[in-house]
Amino acid sequence: MEAFRDLFEETVRAQLVADVPVAAALSGGIDSAAVVAGIVRAGRPDIRTYTVLFGEDATGDAQHARLAAEALLEESLRACG
């Protein structure tokens, strides 16, 4: 498990090298939450995340994404449309 974590975090860090601001999609699923957690562990707690919803949120994705953002990020932005 430790080898997977090390490889995962190394891969996330490699994707943060950019000459423009980096953002992440946060759907509320475990995969996107893991990526955002990896970004935060890589020293980027200021990362901006975005959640896209289509119609009614019957699966609770918005709530899960909000909980993940509140747990992982220094500041979480909310946009409603």
C-alpha cells in the first residue's frame, strides 16, 4: 500500500508543474477526493476545485464534494447557477 501511495503522490506532484494556475474537478467521489488530497499533501492547499452538476443532484454528489472540500481545503468556493 505504501508503494502505491508514493507512486500516486509522485504522479499528482508531476501534474502540478505548470505555468498557469492549476485546478481540479471535485465530484464527491473517492477518486477526485484522493487527487485533491494528493494536491494538498504536495503543498498546494490553495488549489481551486470545481464541481459540475446536471439537473437534480439525486446521488448527493454536491454534498459529498462540499464535505471533501471542507475537509481538505483552506477555502472552498461555492457557485450556484
